[in-house]
Amino acid sequence: MTFLIVALSIIVELFALRTGFPFSPGISALFHDARTVAGMAWPVPLLWLVLLLNARSLAKLLFKNCGQKFYGTGLGLITAALTTAAMLVIVGGEHFAKNLLGFFLTSLVILVCLTPWLIKKKPVASDTRS
């Protein structure tokens, strides 16, 4: 799972460096002293990994006692919002509107791709009493 988060964040960041979309100037600009791989600073995928997993853990704590009706959707949206807020604090708000939408959509795309691996798969005990 961590490999998938890192791989997807590398793809998104390289795309952002080449095109300027989904967020401007890219997070790699913060790590200008770090070694680069294809123009991207190596700490960037680790930053996405840490922020996404911690935001998801916090969102799970917030949704612990809520009903199951919108649990998955709410968990994804809250995780994306928390990740976006943390990224905006780290990057700063120079291009606030473009970065806001870009970070939110990037978080959602990564979470949608990872959802099958993030769900706990427990066997349900069947009732054998008939």
C-alpha cells in the first residue's frame, strides 16, 4: 500500500512539474536543496505518504461513532480535506485557489486508487443456528 501511495504521488508530482497542473509551482520547489530525481525532490512522495496516512487515521477517529450509511464517502472526503489543509500549511498560500483544488483532487485520486487496500477485510461470522 505504501508503495502505491509513493508511486501515485511521484506520477502526480512529475505531471505537475511538466504541466503546472494540478497545482502550481509544485511541492518540489520547497525542497530546492534536496537531490532531485527527474526534476522532482525525493522527499515529496514521502510527504504525501505521511500526510495521507495520518489524515486517514484522524478521519477514522472522527467517524468512529458515526453511522455506516456514508462512512466510506465521508471518510474519503474528510481525509482529502485534512490532507489539503496540511499541504496548504506546508506549501503556503501564494496560489491559494489553484493549490486548494489541486491538492484536494490529488488526494481524492490517490485515495480512490487505494481504497481496496485500505479496507479491512474480516470474515463475517455466519449464524449457523437455524
